[in-house]
Amino acid sequence: MLVTNRATFEDMMKIPRMIIDRESPDYSTQYKYPALSDNNTVLLQYTSGTTGDPLGTMISQGGILHNSEVIKKAFGHDKNLTVVTWLPPYHDMGLIGTLFQPIYVGGKNIIIKPFDFLRNPVIWLNAITKYKGTTAGCPNFALDLLVERVGPEQKTDIDLSSLKVFFCGSEPIRSASLKNFTQAFGQCGFTENMFLPCYGLAENTLMVTGIHHSEKPEYLLADRQSLENTNKVVISSNADTALSFVSCGYPWLDDQVLIGEPEKSIASGEDTIGEIWTKSGSVCQGYWNQADKSEETFNARISSNKEGPFMKTGDLGFIHNGQLYIAGRIKDVIIIRGMNHFPRDIENTVEQCHPALQAHACAAFSSEIDNHERLIIIQEIKRTAIRELDSQEVIEAIRSAISAEHEIPVFAIGLISPGRMCKTTSGKIQHKKCSSMWMDKAFKSVYSWQQEFGEYNKHTIYTGGDESNHKNVQNWLINWLSNKVKISPESINPNKPIMSYGLDSLGAVELEKDVKEKFNIEIHLADFLENNTISALARIGLENMLKDTG
């Protein structure tokens, strides 16, 4: 059994091992193939972002073969397949979609390290060009990253015309991201019909639905008020008052997808938002050593005719003209850059990061702003801390703690008075109500902070040249950080940790590359993540340069 996540060194050492080069030369003739069936568990794929222990989905031999055939049919793969990927192999989209699929059809696979892509995204497109990749794919955030980071001069060497499939999944797919990418890389031979939006999850091995590789993505505008008030999809032509959705296609082979009402165990009709249920040969056999959770998730049935069993995905969606559209998560999961983050995890981090913060009175939620999913924090202040509150210190503590623990940036923070948090009568945080109040600016905050839009003048403070000295490097770091996290350079203190300003791991990777290009000095990723001050980072970079030249 292969465990793809959370396996410690000690656990790995307990697995029986055979040293084949020390065995008898005749050993191969004695080998007996094990009796395998479609129901044999072949690996555990752990779900991401859960509170407490992760859930290991038991992926079967038959499940992998079935899902591999689904992907083959939808994507039009054959032995001429060339996948070019940077997706992590411990994630289901990387493992099943880009490692197993070439093996299944007899194709080729070009693999790039995930961190190498994050440091310099253009290398992925260069590899597609060099190896004439036919299939590539990524979460939505990577499309925006490529549009932002690949400049005009780099595009002259990129040729994406060999692509037949450019799949997108793992997090909500935004129509603006698809269109912006098509516009940005049209000159490189990319066309919109290369996109293949799809939907999947670890509990279904990987893919649940997807369009056919010959089809163009379909977009839909739905009236916001109707969705919020009735859960009904009413088509709208007014982009200013509507929500945009991208079709994730339809099920393949004999698989089924329906929209269910979990509390009533009934199937909803078209254009009604509900929980996505699926019945498929790809559905895993349950959660490892979690019988109750497995029964709850994998044994749903329609109450009227006992049809089933269906797997309850926990995702909200609707079906329009036979195609599935994703609307969100039932349990308020925050998805940023393809990774799941549960509000309770983030809220625990916030509540413990500063003594002025009230326990069990924090709401973490996300909102789509400027075509990106952004993290918002609303937190009560203790009554005893109101009078002598250092608001800026608290804001910095929250940003730093979330960056260190969860590696995601915070877009906005609202500190509110005691007793102002939206809760149910049983004391549970009402995330949807908090989100609505924040959008409507209805919270009366003791203090609030939000990233600013626009770009600061890169020479507001930095007036030095390319000379590598402490002052130049420090001031350049301040201005770089100002532009990245959208705060004024005057408010950045070089003697405070750089992560306290909300820089996440992806930003640190980008900064590592940019500072080397500017001053030819090395500040390693570990130096950023160890929460060094800006001043200390400048000194570390110069010390590393002296070591290299000495």
C-alpha cells in the first residue's frame, strides 16, 4: 500500500522491504503474483485542510482504472500524449491526472518541480514549447500567476500551439481568468477551446465531470439576488448584478451526478442549488479506519426510491442544460490557490496570536474580490483590552500568524467590540452572515485594515542604484513588499519580521527570485520563512554574497 501523505519516517521503516539485488538469481521464477481484484485498496489519498486528523480515502485498483478511462475519454488521450506538469504528486490532480494517466495510455510525462514553477512560472510554458506538450493543467490561481508574471519579451519564445487540452480544476474556476489567459497568450498560439474545465475530488479518485476536449468552455451569468434568496438560478444579462459561473461539464461512462437536498434526501431539478452527489466506479471505498464518517459520506440514497448509494461531495452546485456548475462549499471551506483551508483552523490561529483577542469570537471567510479569492478576518476584542488596545500591533500579529501557520495572505481584518460577533443561539459562528455584513460594511469596527489597490511608486523610498549595500537592499525590499501586499512603504518597519506584513510562501518564492535578479545576492526561502526582519534579511543576503565571492 502506498501512502501519499502524512507518512513519517518511522512509519515508512515499518513497511516490509525486499532487497532484490541480494536475492537468489532464481528468485524470479518463484514469484507468485498476488490475487488482485478491482476492490483491492491500492493507496490512501489524504484529503487536505481538515481540522484534526486528515481523512485517508481508500482508492481501489478498479477506481484508478475507471477514473483513468474517464480522463482518457474526456481528454481524448492516446499513446501520443505528452503531459507537461508541475502539479505536486501528493495531490490527487497531480498523482492521478498527470502521473498515472500517461502510464495508462502509454504516453510521455515531463515533470517540473512545483517550487521551480512558483519561482519562475514561465519555465512551464517553455517546457510545453520545447517538448510540444499536448496536455497540461493547473488550478485557477496559476492562470492568474502566469498572466501577471510572464512579460512580453518572454512570450516571443513561447509556442503553445501543440496543446490539445489545458485542463483547469481543484478550486473555483473563474471566467475572467480563462479569458485573461486566452488574451494574454493568444499570440503564443493558445486558443480558448484548449481549456477543459473539470470538477473532481479525492473521494472520487479524481475527476467527476468535465467537458469534451473538442468543446469550448461555457459561461453563465446568474442573478445574484435570486441565488441568495431562493437558491434558484435565474439567467441574467447584467454582469454588474450577476454572478459568473463556468461549466465543469458532465459525467462520463456510466457515472451519475445529481443535485441533492441532504436533509430531505431528495433530488433537486435543474437550476436549483444543492449538494453535488455522485455515483461512479471511481468512488473510493471509504475513509481509512473511519466507519461512521464513511457511512455518512458514501451511502446517501434518494428517499423516494432508495436509489444509490451516492457519494456526498460536500460541494454546492447546480445543473443547467445538463452541465454541472460549482457554487461553493456546504461547510464554508476556504479555497485559495487550490488548497483547502477550514475556517476553524484559521480562527484557532488568530485567537491564540495575541492576548487582546477574545476566544471563540473569530470569523474567517473568503470573498471574491478583483477576480481573486481573498481571506477576511473578523475578530472580537476582549472587553479588558479595549482601552489600551494597540490596534496596529494586533493586526500585525494576525497577519504574521496566518502567514506562518497557513501560508496565505490576509486581505482584510476587522476588530470589533465584545459581543458583536454574529453567532447562532447555540454559540456557533455565522460565517455567511459575517460575510454579508462585511460586504455591506455593516460591522462597526474598533479598528479595520485592508490591502489597498493600485501600485505604489517603486521609487517612493528606494532611490539607490544596483550597488549591493545594506541600505540599498533594505530599501528595495521595503518597496517590493509595499507593492506586493498593498500597504504604503512608509508604514513598513524594517526591524519587524517580513512575514508580519502578510507575505505568504508564494510571495517569498517570488521575492527570492527578484532580489537575486536585482542585486545578484542569495536570500534563501528558509530565511524568509524563519520570520527574519527586513533589515536582517538584507544583512543575510550580503553575508551570503561575501561567502560566495570569498
